[in-house]
Amino acid sequence: MPAAGRRVTGVSCADPLQGLNRAMQNQSLTQKLANPTRFMDLSGRLLPWLAWGSTSIIAAALYLAFFVAPPDYQQGHTVKIMFIHVPSAWLAMMAYALIAASSFGLLVFRHPLADVSAKAAAPIGAAFTLLALVTGSLWGKPMWGAYWVWDARLTSVLMLFFLYLGLMALRSSMEDEALAAKLTAVLALVGVVLLPIIKFSVDWWNTLHQPSTGLTSTVHTSIRTPLLVSAVGFSLLFFAMHLKGMRNEVLRRRVKALRLAEVERAQGAGGGRVAAPAE
Amino acid sequence: MDLGPHAVFIVASYLGAAAVLAALIGWLVLDGRRQARALEELEARGVRRRSRGG
């Protein structure tokens, strides 16, 4: 056997256990997280910090929004809707980008947690997209005089919402989970073309929706600060919910594996017949 | 607090956001408890994966 064949990621295997330990130490973060048990351990420790951090920051954002931020010179107090609309819209797109990256990770690298991540992010992304649409609509009525217009930005975000629903529907329509994961990943990667369309729709077409103001633009600090604080709080909340969703999915897969093992053991013990679960 | 003539739209936005996020968090917490309970029940019955339980 050539020398390279006796090595595990560049570590000599004279002592197999020592070599394995060294190889595990040399793993990248994504490789370390490929182990669901290690992921559950790490995420279990991180989740309370994310949950409490997001709660505190959102509470601070609410205080800034209702007790510090002045009414806008054009929008009046209606600008307060922006403090939830803008973070929701940003997270609607970020969640989809995360699903697309996870789908890529599944199809190309076959990362064991990639599909778990994509599956967990879909309902959360759909919820934030719905929030962006609803709060935008509630802002549009007093400002534009209409709840809805078939504007390029609004329409493309509506398409993103339907895409989220499509991803969830496609996954749940198949019993074969591995096939469902692959097909959903392909659809997610095809749908990623929608992200630049949403982002640049206000530049490419003449839309009623205003162009992106950006975080370093002329928005006054008294409005920009609560907006930024709210965006950070909502983002932390998203990551907390995503981690929780991933943990739930890992548990669901363990439950499924154990039930399958139980049935197989019962079939083996009963000569092919399905017996009652073992004591 | 005076939210001006469009107060109803502002309040509806915040209540809607709170309702959607509360529903999502509630679903995640309940789903997690359900899966953890199912796993505990299976492990209490002595069910092990093939690699460990043989």
C-alpha cells in the first residue's frame, strides 16, 4: 500500500486511535458540525444565548421605536412600520440564500446537516416573507393609498413567498425523504435567480417601491439606529429559530431511525412478522 | 402615546408581527418537546440503533 494510503488527512496511522484523534482535530468547522451529536451539543449551548440576546435586542429596538425615534418628516409615525418591515424583508431573502447554500452543500458535498438546515429554514423564511408582505401592505395603504400594487418589487417578493410554499409542498409530497431532499434542493437552486431580481427590481424597472436606501445613506441617525438595532435583533431571532428547527429535525430523524430499527428487530425476532415492541 | 392618524396601521403591523413570530416560536418549542418525548419513550423501551444495539 502506498504511503498516502496509510494516512488519514495527512496523519500517519502508526497508532490508529492517535491518528484518528489528530485527524478530528484538523477538521474544519463544517466537518466537525457534520456529526449530528456534536451539532446537538454545540447548538444546545448556543441556543439560550441567541434566544436571550435576540429578546433583549428586540426589546431595546421596541423602546427606541416607540419612545426615542421621532416621526418622519414625510411619513409621520408610520415610519415605525419600517422597523419591522425592513428586517423582515432582509431576512426573507437571507433565509432563501441560506436554503440555497444548504442545498448546494447537500447536492455537491453531501453534508449530513445541509438538508436539515434547508428544511428548517423554509418555514421561518416563509414567515418572514409573509411579514414583509403584510407590513409593507399596511404601510402602503396610508402612504400610497393602496394595500397592493403589481409593482416589480412587491410582485417578486410575492413570488418568493410562493416559492417557499412550493419548497415545503414538494418536500412533504414525497415519502422517500432522500429523493425529496434532492428534488427540493434542485428547486431551491433554480429559484435562487429570484434573489437578484428582488434586489435589483427597483433599479431595473420603474417601481412605486422606493429604491434601496442602504444603511449608510441619508436616513437620519434617529431613524437609522432603531432600524439597525431591530435588524440585529430580528437576525439573532432568525438564527435562534433556525437552530431550534435544525435540532428538532435531528431529533425527528433519530426517532424515525429508532422506530425503523424497532420494526426490523421485531421482524427478525418474529420470523418476518411484525411483533409488539421489545421491552 | 399618540401615533397619529395612521395608528391603526402601525398597531396592526406590530400585532401581526408578534402573532406570526409567537406562532412560529410556539410551533418550534412544541415540536421539539414532541420529538424529545418520542425519543425518550423509544430509548426507555430499550430500542437502539443497529450500530449500537446490534
